[in-house]
Amino acid sequence: MIVVPNVVCVAGVFLFGFGIGTSVVTNNVSALAALANGLWPMKRVAQIEMERRKKMELELRREEKLSLQHI
């Protein structure tokens, strides 16, 4: 994901007259895209963990209610 933007920058310098600013912006945008791509799976993992904890909490509450009813 880093190679393509750098090739675009080099090609842009020779073919389209890109300057330093355009190269920096292109490189920074591609770095942010790579970071977002790397963090995307963590969002799903966090969601699954949250659902698991909610389910566990509901089960514990049910068990507490049952144990209080038997007293």
C-alpha cells in the first residue's frame, strides 16, 4: 500500500510536474490510508468483545436473580 503512492509521486514528478507539496500530501494521505487499513480489523475485534461481555453480564444477572429467589 506504500509502493503505489510512491510510484505515483515519482511518475507525477516526471510526467505531470508534481512538486514537493504534492508529493508530501500524497505520501501522507497514503500513510493514513495504510494506518486505517491496519486498524480496521481491530474495530471488529472490539465489537465482538463488547458483545461477549454484554452477554456474560446478562448471564451473571440472571444467575444472581435465580440465586436470590431460592433464598
